[in-house]
Amino acid sequence: MKGTVHNWNGFDFGPGPQPKQRLYQGPFPFEEVPGWNVVMVTTPSLDVVHNFGCGFITYMVDEVGVPYRDKHQLHAYLDELAAFPLGNILYIRVNWKDIQKRPRRLDLPAHWHMTFELAEKYKKRVAFRVMISNPDIPNLAVPEFVEQRVPMVKIGKYLGRMQYEPEYNNPYFRSEFLELHELLAARYNGNPLIEFVDTAMYGFWGEGHTWPYDFTSLTDQDTACRTFLDLFVIQRRLWSKVPLVTNTQPDFSHAGNDVLLDETVKTHNWIRTDTIFIENQQIETLSNRPAWCAVISETSISDVEEENLFLDESVTLSDNIVYHVKDIGANYWSLWNWHKISAFRLKKYHAHYPSAISYLAKSIGYRVRPSWIWHFKKEDIPGLVIGFVNDGIAGVPGVLEIVVERTDGAVLAYGDLDAGYPLPGKVRQALFMLPAETVWEGLRLKAYIHVKGMKYPVRWACKQKLTGDGALILRLTRGLSSKV
């Protein structure tokens, strides 16, 4: 049952998400497209462009919890984080016991509710992880009703404390784990505020390990692998409309991570890493995943105190990290001060060292635009060929739908590109036949991304002016000539 390590470059993960209405994407010989008249071109946007499936993640709460019990102080603290302009996703990491005190109901804490309220206030979305295990707190992460009925297996000392892990294949644990995700999915599966949900894997923080120990709380690797694959199947079934994100931690503790990662990608879900300067296996996995699989890169930012900058030939460690996030073609990066979350620290570092973070903010994920627009007529029927370009560092983590419509909203042509396209540094062309006598100038070009059955509007990442809903109005670019 245990998986094997394989090279991700060229590995067969299946066809990826399938377009419902696939556009004809070439080739386009003269017989098919009689006339090669470029009528409009666009250029890259120089601004941060926020779309579903990419961006900066502002960490609101991590493993050590919130710093304030007083609700007024807590709200002010979270509000300042949520308002930080570079972030477009708000992230919370909680213990299981923080959100469920008794069976058959959720008991969501104040910071959970506040995060969702602030996401609506600032027009951002939410991602979260519910931890089954957390070595950064003095006691267990599971609720008391689970602790009382599920055996806890001694693992060893970590951070000076003896650590215990649940017996994950215990029938009662499995039934309560199922109920937890049923309760959460009933509220949040398909909720437009949700960006993604981290999978609950084995061990510390749910990241697939009990490092530095190379064994699990289960009897053997095959049992561990079967158990965690079963728990993944539960999550995959219930989170049918939300991307699940699995950590790329190598299988140090023999918990079946390789199998779980393969299943994550094959089922059109996403992957993440919790650092960037770590095992080469993670880097190979992240940088060679299929184009339609998003990567979340979690790395921390230091403050600007001299002893924490680690300057190396004038480059800070945090800036070095940022540039390496680009190297793996990430879709997301974390605005996070490890265990010392603070809007003040984020602002201070960005004020002193803006270049690397600003550069990544304007390149992370996918940044799609219609770069070339050709107009032609075939037997007096007008058509458009559009060459789509991706100025970002990652593929489109889903299927991109393109719509050509009139100013009154009437749809004239639409369809989907292949999953992941357009790729960075590549042009993806598509054909749109229009009704007879259609005048191309003044038409609206819009885009949407489809991810796990959900549809989200996409704003073009071009310098040319867009409408309020992110559409591009087609017009003749000065210096070009329309002969058709």
C-alpha cells in the first residue's frame, strides 16, 4: 500500500479538470482563418491583480493561538491584519478542540467569526486548517470527548514536552472525524468566501510527520497509509466544491504521504509547503506539478531588527525567501510572522524592504490577458482569434472560461481553454465565431475560472482600461489598421 517516491516531471496525474465547452485552440491555417489582421493588443499590468486561485495570504491565527482574550483588543488586532492591502486571503489555523467542544455541533471561537466578518468587510476570502495535533500547545489538540475515548500513543519529546498522537484508525476517532468535516462542509463547502481548506494529515500540525521521529502512532506504514487515505477520501467527498491542500512533506515518519499527495493531485486538488529552504524532494514536487495544480508557499517574514535580518551580500533572509518562492512558480505566499503575527511587523518590514515583496505581489500566480486579438471573416461570417498570455509565474489552477458579449450582456460566443492554460511564457490561441453582421469594436471580453464546480470572475492583468466588472472593451489599437 505504501507509495513510492517518483519524479513529478512528466508523471501521469491524469488529464486534469476537463473543459465543459472546449474552445478550438488551433492550429489556424489560412483556410480556417482567412486573414491575419491584428486589430487590438494589450500590455502587462504593472499593478497587483487579485483573482481567485492566487495571491498573498494574511495569517490571522497560527499554531500558538491569538494573543488577546479581550474581544475588543482581539478585534482591533485582527482588523489591522485584515486591512493590510497586499493580502487577499485571510488564513486561520485552529485546533480541533477550538471549534468543537461536544459531539454533533460546532463551537466556533470569536476569532473564527471575526475573520469571516472581516473578510466580507474588506472583500477578501478565507482559508483554514483544523489541526488534530499541535506540539506548540501544552495539551492535546483534540476535544476532550475524543481524548476520553481514543487511545493516545506516546511519540517522544518535542520542544521539551512529551508528545502524544491519537490512534487514528480507532473507529470512534474515525466517526468523530467524519462528523467534524460534515459539520464544517455543511457551512462552508461552496461558500464563496472560502479559498481553500488544508487537509488534515498525520501528526504535527496535520503536515504528515512527527519529526524528528521516523514512525507514526499506528502499527506500520501500510496501516498508516490506508488510514490516511481513508481520511483523505472523507475530506475529498465532503469538500466537493473547495480545493483541498495537502502538505508536500516527504514521508519521514512513514505515514503514507506520497500516496496522499498523488491522490490529492489526481483529484484536482492542490499542494503546499511549509518552508522554502528544505528538502530537495519538496522543491522537485512543487516546481514540477501539473499546471492546473496550485501551490501554496508558507514562509515567514522577519522583523527589521538587525539580528533577525541575516544580511548576505545586502540581501535579507526574508527577501531571499521571497525570490525562491518565485523559483517554484507559486500561486500563493504567506504574509506571516512565525508565531509572532503582527500587522505592525508586516508593515515595518515592507516599509524598509519593499522591493522583493512588491515584485512577488505583481507576479505571483497567474496573470492572464488577451495579448493579441485578430479579426477575420470567413464566408462573410466574422470571427476572432485571441492569443492569451500569462505574465504570472504559475499556470491557471483550473479551467479558464472566455466570454464575448455585447454591451447589453448578450453572450455572442464563449468557451473554455484547456486546464492550466495559458502557461507562463506561452501563448494560447482560441477561436470565437460571431453572429453574422456583428461589429467587433465595442464588444466585451470577460473571463472566469472554474475550480471544482465553482465559477469565479477573473480580472484581466493588462494595463489597458477595464470595466468595473473586469471586462475588456474591444477597440482598435492605435497604429494598427482594421482591413476587415
